[in-house]
Amino acid sequence: MTEQKRKPNEPHDQFIKQFVPIVLKNLFESQTSVSVQLSEELAIDVLCIAINRERQVTIDDSLGLLGRLVAIHPTIIIEHYSNYLDLEDIDSCILRSAIYWELNKSKVDSSRKTRVTKDSVMNPNPLHLDRPFTWIFTAKCGENSLKRWNAIPDPAFGAHVYRLAAPGLSMGIVDLESLPYSSDTMLLKMLGKAESAKQAFADIIKLDPNLELRNDIIEVSVKHCIYLEQVQPELTEEDLIFMTYVQEVEIAYQEWVKKRQAEGKLEGKLEGKLEGKLELSNTMVRSKFGVDVLTPEISNLLCQLNEQQLDEFTTKIFNWQKPSEMIAWLESFNG
């Protein structure tokens, strides 16, 4: 079985590697681009390991269908295909999952081995307690691929969600584009490419501004927008269309920031405290450039700004493309 090499920096595939860990952060500790070795290096897109493996994964209703999909097993592999899923792609997913399991099964606590019970024998799709379950998220999947692997509809999750009939494969397929759009499928539709993806991004903005999930998605979307801008010369027309969806989130985020600034001016200070503006500035640094950029040194420079300078900072940060530009501006007040 040969591995069909995928482009390592496919823009939408990069997005899912940022999106899934932040959305599932309360349930799973996630790793991305997890390396598995054979004759060449292979990598799993996203590996999610339940924070509490001693009990069944809790279904988070706020995550909709995505929450129910990942709650079926304490170790979930997510493989994402931006384009049409073909036979070789499924082969590759099975290969990566098998190699990962072979490399890691010796680390499994023997007390957690699958117990043979009446229920497990009668279950048509038994799951090994430790072997990962793989969900393949694909833009589209043809009938030939589904028939080749005997992928059958999974009534537990509704239309366009399939389970590979051989239980030992522990694998399922989600046809993102065919899923009907609703609040239940909204998060999954953000990983697709059709008009429903645009609608999903727009609907995220409409959620309660105090909702952690909403703000997490806005942060990861803004970061992904910066990523797209950096690789723009290599993008296809479809990628550029997707980029507009993300940019609309950033525009809405800017408007939200300006609104908060206006409210702060009316009250004399944002959130009634200098700390409110400082907290907002820290959040924007994490959103724009990532958590790693917000070093103690950067935090210290931000703490030295007064309210007026913090207002200016939250306006200028949208124009900076590199952390070095931000650092130079901050250091100008500390010269």
C-alpha cells in the first residue's frame, strides 16, 4: 500500500489543525501533524486524546454534531481532505492509523484492554478501548469510495455520516458538503467549501459575544487569515474565496473592538478599568500572532502603556503583518 503524498501546507488543511484543538480544548488534549514513521514520514492531521480517559467522553451540546462525533472514543484521529476523497486517500488514513497504533499500543495500560462482554460481542461496531477511532472529514466523497470500503450510513449521527463496516478499522467518513446546514452542523460546515461555509462563519459572529467558543473561533480565524495572506501567491481561486470568509470574521472582530473602545471612552475607560484595555490588548496579540508571541517581555511593554496608548495599540495591530513591527512600536515608548 503506497501513501499518496499530500501538500503539507494546504491552506484549508492548515485551518483544521488550528480549529479542532481550540474547539475541543475542554474535552481533548490535541496534537497536530503527528508524525508516524515507515519508509517515509507520514503525519496524522489532528490527534485528540481525552483529558479524562477514565470515563466516557462528555458530549458538549454547544459543539453540535462535532461534539457527538468525538464523544464516541477517548482517542480520536481527524483526517481532513479539502477536495474529493478518493480510494487512495482512505487507504492512506488506514495506513497512518495502523502505524500509529502499532507504535503506541505497547504504552497502553494492560488494565484497559478490551473486555469481552455480552454487549461487546453483540455490538455490530465494537470499539477497542485504546485503539484510536478515525474520522475522515472530506469536502465530498463518491459512491465508489464508499462501496469499496463498505462504508454504511451511521444512523446515530444522521445522513452523510458513514462508518466503515469492518469494526477493526475503527473509522468513519463525514461528507461535509452534503450535510444539511443548521446550528447543529455549523462547526463542521466551517471546514467545508460551499456557500454554507460562508454562512457558518457569518453565524459564528452572531453568537453571544461572551461565549468562549465564539471568541476562540474568532481568534483562530484571524490567525488563519494572516496565514493565508502569507501564502497568497500559491492559493487557488477556491482558497481565495475561503479567505474572504475568514476576512469577514476579522472585519467583524475589528468592529467589535471599535465598539468596545467607544463604550470605554463614554465611560472614561474600557471596562471601567485600565486593566480592561490591557486585557483586550493581550487578547489581540494572541489572536493576531499566536500565544507564543505574547512573551513576558511583550506583556511588560504593554503594561507600560497608558490608556490612550492602549487605544492606539488596538487600532494599529490590525495593520501590522509581523510581530517585529509591533515590538518596534512598543519599544518606541520605552526608548
